[in-house]
Amino acid sequence: MTGSRPEPASERALRPFRAVRYDLERVGDLAAVLGPPDDVPTAEQAAALAARHPYHCLRLEVPDADGSSFQRAAAQYRAWRAAGILLRDAEPACYVYAHRFRLDGKIATRLGVFLAASLAPDATARLLPHEGTNRELVERRWRQLAAVRAHAGAVYAVWAGEGTLRQALEASIAGDAPLWEHASDAEQQALWRVTGRAAEELAALAASRPLVIADGHHRFAAALRYARDQQATGALDCPAAWVPVHLVDAADPALAVRAIHRLVRWLPCDWETLRAHLARHAPVLAVRAVPSPDEAAELAAELARTSQPRVLLLQERELLELVLPVTPDDRPDAVLVDTLLLRHVCGLEETTIEQVVDYTPDARAAAQAVRDGRALLAVLVRPTPLATVLAWAQAGRLFPPKTTYFFPKLPQGLVFYDLADPATLG
């Protein structure tokens, strides 16, 4: 990379850091100890996954027997550091991560970079949320951070650019062997370390555009709270004043936003009453026979390609295609569904929605849930366009939770960010 001399890392909002990483000679294949993103597993699922390997990163996610504290997880992390299972890198670096996977029937490779982002209010490059958060989930993540004092994952953010960051990442690793790579039938992954001036230039470029949080809103909110608790917000060299982020260029061809479909397990009235009420608020474009799960997946794919606001309602006896109203503020279909269908037509309060509505990005699974009787109604929606996500976030507007699903999510355990180690940033 070329250009003017980058400003000192401490004066920017993004900087390289010294990651803590698994010693591959001690753990074997890194893929065996990686975990799914922190918003996916329940405590029970995390415990089951962690049991597969003595050094699985999800051992740091499992709460104590009281369900709220994480003292065992904290002891586990420090023991791994002391035993050399986890080793801190010798110098600050940017960590470039390539993920090759199948997207819409084709092979795509998403390229991103791990950096540390300042939590200072006046940071020149701000991390902009696009969704609201759940207070209980933020509290859980904060308790885990306060105990373990390390991030095993990162905030996944979109760099609001037109391809320059992607090009710079490609150039930064060209011809270099990765630190780690893994291939399976479904995907390929690789991780590189970029140090020195090249790392500083990558950080400077990354700090030149707004950063919109794609995934990890609860981690970000918990990191802010932890920084305030430590009176570290705005500090230059205190690790708690920064949060690990993984940035992907908005123009990356493998950056995908999928829909999150709604599964309603309880309705306040019978289907005929609800259907009649619904018809007064949204025109019914078509009525179809109940599709198979595979057919439902094909219909959802067709729905995603349409430019008009549409939604599919799948009930045990029929499938309806509805026309949604066009809004001047380009409101996502998922938000319209929650407002018009769940709250107005079904008359569900917010607390009731939390109790009786589930969410899935898998249309096939949604249809199967109706077929099995696990849901009374599946609501299949279009994905929220990335441009809408970026525009709303930069305007300071938030979607409700479960409006977007960035695919695929980042695994945990690729790089750790130690909040308690004073050498993390230097």
C-alpha cells in the first residue's frame, strides 16, 4: 500500500492490536475449537458444543450453575493463557480473514479484517448500530466480559465504501501463506497476520469511512458499558477502551443480507377471523395450496428477487401472498410485518411477541414448523437491502431486533482480544 504517512495509532479510531490466538500445536485443528457467534447458542447448546473439545472457545460462554455469573469461564481463560494454550502475538497486527462458502448456488469469498475500534464518543470513525438490543442479552454479555475480561469474538461491521478496502486486503496478503487454513465440503477459511506499516495503512484506510454494525450489537453495547465501568472510555492505551471489530467492505461481492422469517406459535383468534381482518389492511395477491418445505424455500427465493413489498403467510391449510404498503422512508418488510400483522391485525403486545414469536432465516425450516404443528403461522419476508441498512444507520435510525440476518456469521475463537492485558494495544 502507498500513500502519506499514517497518523499514530493512538490518534485514530481504529488500530492494530496484539491478538491472543490458539497455539495450533496444542489444540490441533483450529476448526475443532471455533464456536458459532454469541447470539446463536443457548447456554445449554453452548455447553453441549463446548464438551466436544477440552479447549473449545465456547467454554468461555457457559455460565456458572446460577445461570448468571461466569467465574468458571474466567478461570478457564486465565488457565489457558498460563499454560500456553492461548498465546499473545509479539507485535500489533491486523488479521485478515477469508471465508469461502456457497452463496445462492455459487462459490463466493468474503474478505474482512480484524482491528481494534475506539469506544470514545468523539472517535473519528464511529461504529453505527442499525438494530436495537435486548436488555437481558446485553446484561448477560456484560457479565461475561466483566468476568472473563476477554472477547473471543468481534463486532462484525460493514465499511461503507465502494471496494477500496477489499482491494487493499487482497493486496496485503497477496503471495503470503496464511497463519491457518481449513477446508471442508461446505466451506474454506483462512487467516493472515499483517504487521508494521502495512497494518497501520490498513487501519487508516478502514478509519476513513463510517462503520455500520452488521452483527454483534449486544457485544458492542456490553463493551461500552464495561469501558464506562472501568472509566476507560476515551483512553488511548487501555484495552477496555477499545473493542475488536471485523470489517467487510460494503462492495464485497460475498457480503449477504438474508431475511429473518417469523414463526407465530399462538394467535388470539381463529384463522378465518384473522384472515378477514387482514384482508381489510393488505390486498391478497394470490392464494396457493400449502407448499412442501422445499417448495416454500423456492417461493421465498422468488420473493427475495421481487422489487415490490410482498409477504407470504403460510398456514396449515393455505398460503397467502400479500401486498405490503409502500412507505416513504423505505421501511423494511420485516418492520412492516411486525407493525401491521403482528401488532395491529393480530393485536399482539411487545411482551407477547417475545413469548410467542420465533425467528429463522431458513424458509424450509419455517414451513416444516407449520407442517409439524410447532407454529400456527409462518411469515416469509424479503431480505432488507444492504443500502437501506447503511442509510438508516448513518441517519441515526434503528431497526427493531430481527430485521436483518447477515450471512454467514463470524465464528468465535479466531482471535481473542484480552481486556486485562496492558500489552494488548502495544
